[in-house]
Amino acid sequence: MTLKPSTGDGSALEWIKSSHSSNDGPDCVEVAATPGTVHVRDSKDTQGPRLAFAPGAWTDFMTYTAGR
């Protein structure tokens, strides 16, 4: 996954939008990393629910999905 900066929504987290999202196409997911947590949200609903992963769990998830 290639990452590109997302337009901000005023939150303290720096959200990175998936390169599979575009300004004129379908939206996807955004990720924000902090030292102890990787946050994930729907780029269409930036105020909606979010997931939070421990860094090791996120690495495991990405390794699993890369093989699919």
C-alpha cells in the first residue's frame, strides 16, 4: 500500500490515506500511527467509528493481508 497525506479534519492525529483512495473515486481507509497505537478509520466517515491496533497486531494484520 502506498500512502499519501489526507486532508486534515482538525484532529491531533496525522491521518494518511491509502493510495487506493482518490479525490474523484471511491474512498478507502486512513491510518494514523502513534508510538503505542495504530488508528484506522473509514475515509468517507472521518467522524465515525475507528479501530485501534497495538503495533504488533497491526504488523501481523498487514503481513496476513499482503499474502492475499
